[in-house]
Amino acid sequence: MYMDAAAMCCLGFGFLYVFSKYYVWGGVGLNFFICGFGFLWALPLKAIVHAIFEGEFHKLQINMTELTTNCHITAAVLISFGAFYGFTSPSQLLLVCLLEPFFMLINEHVVVKLLHVADAGGSLIVHMFGAFFGIAINIALNIKPKKLPEEHRTTSYMSDFGAMIGSIVLWVFWPSFNGALLYNDQTLQGRVLLNTYLAICASCAAAFATSSLAHRGRFEMIEIQNATLAGGVIIGMICPFQIDPWVSVLIGGIGGVGSSFGYAIYIFLERLGITDSAAVQMLHGLPGLFGGIFAAFAVLANNDNYLYSYNNGWLLETDSNRSRGDQFGYIVLACCSSLAIAIAGGLITGLLARLPLCPDVKTQDMLIDHDFWTIHSGCPDPRAKDNKGKFKRKRCAG
């Protein structure tokens, strides 16, 4: 399961982030850096956060569980990276990699340990948290979509093809990601895999149908790349529950349809002056939030689901006897907590990234590889065009 989760982070997100015409190397290369650094940095950081809440340091035992949780922590950073994709320098990205896991672990402790709300697939503590954290960073950096060069924001036939490969890799491994931490209970893990499998298949079918209907028989690539995966996000918190197969299919279908129409939210955010480079709100933010809402109502419908909502692989013991109504309220509180910590943490990180210690990227230099990579041939610098819109003779750096 660790290998599947790591493959999602390195290969799935890596290929998904090659959609930009002039930021292909930055997308896949910096994604690789986030994985390498994040997998390592998460180990001591978990000991630090544990010491903050417990009052003393303990040795951290490195095992498969810890390695897998490192993938979940790093996934939150990768999701945030999608929001400010192409807008930051490597030094600013390093700052995000240092700080975001700290805020993410604090929120996880609040949700799982203090509120006793389990989130096996990370709908709240990974997906929604990462998406809103990234948006908050963009707000703090004051990145305005109208100021970005339109040429830099374009995609190409081949870059979208590469991103589609990333979507397929994520789609294949998503059931393993949701059930990665439940390997000690094969029955529970099997239920997680089945529910996620049904939901993500439904979101795939619903996304294609919705995109075709909305665009008069044609498919919109950005919707297919994202909405087909929404079922894996929206089912993440509810996937350990005892639910009928049709419920998983329905939830996944709602995720696929909602994420497709979520493109309207993307346009609405840009009109408000908020930039979401890779449309992470479509795939992670809103589906993650609705996943928490669905889980809250599910605990009211069935007592067994109420039990699973606070006692699965994320939580080994509980010290309270709650009613289903109580647990409903705690899940809603967990949604609010995750939103508040994500937005506050993202704003703090973004403001720190504006300090002179972290060189920034000028607006006219965003979403291009040429300032941070040695490119020898085959990739023209869009800034090298003449007044007629043609590339000058010297096409590439290096």
C-alpha cells in the first residue's frame, strides 16, 4: 500500500502537473522535489507536533504505517502546489514544504485525536486542507489572474495528453490510497477498496457524460482530467462505512457531476481576483468538503457508521460515548476546523514567502520554465516573441 500511495504522489501528481505549455519541467520536476523532501521532513515533524501536544519528545518508530502517513502528508502539499503552480520560486516552494506539513499535522491532531473524527481517505485533512491552504497562499502573495500573461497560461495537445496520463495513474491507485492505513483489518480495508472503486468508476462515467452534455457533444479536457477523480475524494471519509453499493455509486456520481460544474467556481474565483492554477478546488477542495458533509449525515442514518466514524485506522481508541447526533456535530466541527487552520496557515505561509529572504517571481515570468531550468532545445521562451508574435531566432536558453 505504501508503494501505491507513493506512486500516486510521484507519478500521478507528477504527470497531472505537466498540463501547462511552458511549465512542464517545473510541474513534474518540482513535484518530484516535494515528494523527496516531504517524505523525509514528515518524520521528524511528526515527533515535534506530538511533543507540542504531549509535552515531551518520544522516539518515532519508522515502519510502513509511518511511511504511508508521510505520503498522505506530502499529498496535501502537492495539492497546494497545484493552486500556486508556476507562481513561486524554488525558495518559496521550500518554505511551503517546511511549514504546510506542520499546520497539516496540527489539524490532523485536532480532528482525529481531540474531536475523535476519523478520516481514512483524507477528504478533510488531506484534500480539502491542501486545496484551501494553496488558495490562501495565492491570496497572501497577491497573485491576480488578470495580470498573468495569457500566453503563459495556455496548454498544448501534448501537455494535456501528459496530464491525462497522470489522471489515469491517480484513478488506478486511488482505492489503495484511501485504504492504505487500514492494512491491519482486511475486512475493513476490503470495504474501503470496494466503496472507493465504485465511487471513482461512477465519477469517471458521470464526468464524461456531464462534459459531453455541457459542451454539445464534445469533452472538455480540464474537466475530464479532474472530475473523473472526484469520486475518490468525496468518498474518502465515508469509505469505511457500511453502505450499500448503490450509495457509493451515487456519491461518486455526484462528485463527478459536481466537479464538472465546479469549473464555473473556477471562473467565479478568477472574477473575484483569486487564482487557482490547476483548478484544485474542482478536484480536491469542494469534493473534500462535501465528503465531510456526506459523512456527517451518514452517521445519523446508521449506528454502525457512527461507530466507524470515530474508530478506524486513524484512531486506535476513544474515551467518550457519544450519540449519533453528537458525532454529527463533531464532524461538522472538524470541517470548520480544517477550513480555519488551512486558510490561516496558508495566509501565514504566503506572507512569509513575500519576505526578501525568499526571492519571488515577477508576474511576466510566471508559468514558464526558462528562469529555473537549463533548457537546451525544443522549447521556445514565450517572452522571446517579436512584435508580430513570432519567436526570435534564439529560441531557447542554454
